[in-house]
Amino acid sequence: MRWRFDPVAAGWALGLFVLLVLLATVGAGLGWVRSFVGDVLAVVWVHGLLASVAWLRPPTRPLIALAVGLAVEAAQYVNQLAGWQPASPVLRIVLGSTPDLLDVVAYLIGFVLACVMERRMAKAPTA
């Protein structure tokens, strides 16, 4: 791993963050579409964050982004089994509170998109 700053990846990560916030607030009435698309984009966003600060051998960044999504889903499952719930409504929105197999499907789609981004970044000319 090499630490670095990639302004293009940082710009994508910032844009995805804004889109995720808009989905969580303005798109709150979109139901499962909002949550599914949000979960797909969350994995791509984590990949963008990693890409903006670190170079890792492909496909490490997409795998880490997928692992973050799956860890959140596993935490939701454990919390449900234990009867726990985040006290903060913001955390409930960001982390979710109900485990769902469709979330895992969304994370896998996000992983594929992150792999596509990874390939395009590898082919892009460096300055």
C-alpha cells in the first residue's frame, strides 16, 4: 500500500457522498429504491474514499469496500438478535437497522461497479 492523494477520486467520493445524503433526505419517500440504490452507492463511495488516499493492488480496494458493507450488514444481524438498536436516529439511517439479503445483493452490485472503476483507473494515464 502507498499513501497518496488522488483529487479525481476525492471528487468522485465527494459527489457520491452528496448523492447519498440527498437519497437519505430528499429521497426518503422512495422506499426500497432509495435503500437499494443507496447500498449500491455506499460500496462505490467507500471505494472512492480509499482510492483518494491509498494505492492498493487491484482488486483490494473494491474487496475492502465490499467487506465494509458486509460488516455493516453483519452488525445489523447481531444487533437484531441481541435486541439492540442505535440510539441516534442519524446512525439508524446511516447504518440501517434491519438486515436484509437484498442489501447483500446491492453490496455485490456496488462491488462490481467498484471493480469497473478500478479497471478504468488502472487504464487512465497518470500525470
